[in-house]
Amino acid sequence: MTNKNTNSKESNTIQEILDLRGRPIKDLRISVIDACNFRCTYCMPNTKSYSFMTPDERLTADEIIRLAKIFTQLGVDKVRLTGGEPLLRKDLFQIISGLSSIKEIKDIALTTNAFYLKQQAKMLKDSGLTRITVSLDSLDPKTNTLMSGVTSELNRVIDGIRYAQELGFNPIKMNTVVKKGMNDQDIKDLVQFSLNNNIILRMIEYMDVGNQNDWKLESVIPSKVLVEQISKYAPLEVIEPNYHGEVATRYRFKESKGEIGFISSVTQAFCGSCNRGRISASGKFYKCLFSTEELDLRALLRANHSDQEITKKIVETWTQRNDNYSETRTEQTKKRKKIEMYEMGG
């Protein structure tokens, strides 16, 4: 399709679209399920009796694959599957297999708490999954229990990581949300664990995502401070990003083989290069992790709209994108009602 007023570039069959700040969409994050077996304090509702979506409210596997194909024609070449906990989805392997058959997709990644990873890693590999990121905030059982909201089963998580590595998922990345007074005392152990196990550690500043976590700025430890602290016992040296728009600032360890990254959306916002779009488990398309507006793709799919009609709606939405929440975060903006992390996916 051709759109004369939408900041677009066409190359062969791929129509690269740009938002109002000149940012393309390259990376699509798809939440395949809102439910989770953990209750991480910065993500999930704190009650175990919470009513999540019913299966018919979530996108089907075929709907997810169809949408991914549509987005690849607009420039997307990377897909990350999130949740909730994606390994709870029974047809996850069908989804991954379908995505891996789309030639434009060069990278299929998955974010998981790794509780079920050992049981499912082989099928994930066989289905075509490229990479795995594990969310793990502490190696201390007590702290891990506090942050995950469930009784810690660290050995099970670590066994899953190691089995996935044996199958060829290397390197695995490990996301750690750092919250002052909660798990900052565990950072040295996490660094050593990552070095000992060939894991790329990603330390994430505690963010005001959703409305559940009672976020306060004083709970944030700036990445700059973490770099200084870690460098005292494991000297670091900054290295180039892997690609334009990479959210983590990368460092290598000077005295040992390994890498660590810092995601600093609070103190060093990267909105200017953000090329990520997000689809929730219910099929809502969000232009930003902090969006309050969405495009209901599920409604379009189930009303039998054509791919061309859906593409037009996506183009209209993305080319009007002007989001830069993390660059303008204030006491007022952080109080506005936002979409919950477990609904949108991280």
C-alpha cells in the first residue's frame, strides 16, 4: 500500500514507517499471556486469586503469527515473546514455529522466569527460538521470595538456565531489576554468578510501569552508581552497542571474559532511539511501555478486516507516535494511570 502523508520509506516489499520523531519500528514485543506463576512486586497484582484473561480473550496462535507477518512488512525483523509467563501458554511452540517460518524475522527471543524452562527448553529450541532472557532479581532465597512474591525455588530456575545452555542457548541474558533497599546488596553475587556461568547480566533501573508497584524515585539506584560500585571489584570498560536502538549500555569486564549491561530508562532515557512496539495478550498495540492509548488489533482481526486494512491502521497509529515518557517523567506524569506490565508485556 502507499501512504503519501505518513513519513514512510519503501524498499522492495518492505514499507519502513517512521514516527513523528523519525523512529522506525524494528522490534516487536508480543505478550502471549497475561497470567504468571510469580507475583513480582514491580509487575503483577499481589493477590494469587486475581482473575486473568480467559483463553478466548487472548490472541490465538494464528492471530499472533498473522500480526507478526503484517508487522514484518513495515520493517520489523525482531520479535520477543513476553508475558506474564510465556511458558504457561500451551501452544507456545506452535507460535514460535510459525514465527520462525517468517523469513523477514531474524531473531526470536523469549523472556521467562525459568521456572518451567528445564521441562520446555528442548521444545523451544526445536521450534526455532533464537534466544532466552531470564528474569532473576536475587540469588538470596529470602530476597528472591520477597521480590517474586512466591516461595523461592532458585535451584529449579538455575537448573533450567544450565540445561538451556547445554542445548545451545548461548549466551543467555539475565534481567535484574534493582530496587534500593531490596536487592542492591545482592549485586556482587549476581555479577559473580553471571561470570561463572557465561551469562550476560542486564541490570535494570526500577521503573514506574503500571500502577501496582507504588513506585518512588528514591527507590531507584542510577546505573551510573551501579557501574561505579561494580568497577571497584570487577573493572568495567564500555563497549559499542550491537545495533542502533539497543536499550542497554554495554560493558565488558576488563579482567575476565564476560559482559554486563545497564538499562537506564529513569536516569538516562533512550526514547530518542526507541524502535519497539508492543502487542498485549489481548491484542492491543502500544507504541510505548508507558502508553495510555492503544490500537485494538484483536477487534480488527475478529471483524474480518484484511491485512491491508489492518496495515493501514498500524501505519496511522505509528506515524502519529510522539511518545517520550522517560525523557519527560515528572511527579505528575508518573501519577497518570498506565497499563499494567503483565497486560502489556515488558
